[in-house]
Amino acid sequence: MPGEAAWLVGERRSTGERKYYLPSFLSETPLKDLARSIKARWVCEQAH
């Protein structure tokens, strides 16, 4: 909703590639949990 806090996560890989994510987690979510979820999604997509 407008005015609510949101996460914008940026990733810079060793290849120079940059990726950005706008997850729908609560603003109180620990950064480690965000990173774990983003990486788990990437691993799942690679399996398909």
C-alpha cells in the first residue's frame, strides 16, 4: 500500500551483473531471511 515501508534488495554479482528484487516481506524481516528466500527462489528456478 502507498506509504508503507518496503524492501528493495540489490545484488551485484562477481560478473558485474546487477539484480534487483522488491520482495513482499514485512519491513521487520531480518536481512538474512530476505537473502535466504531470494537465493532459495533462484535455486528452484535453476532446477526447472
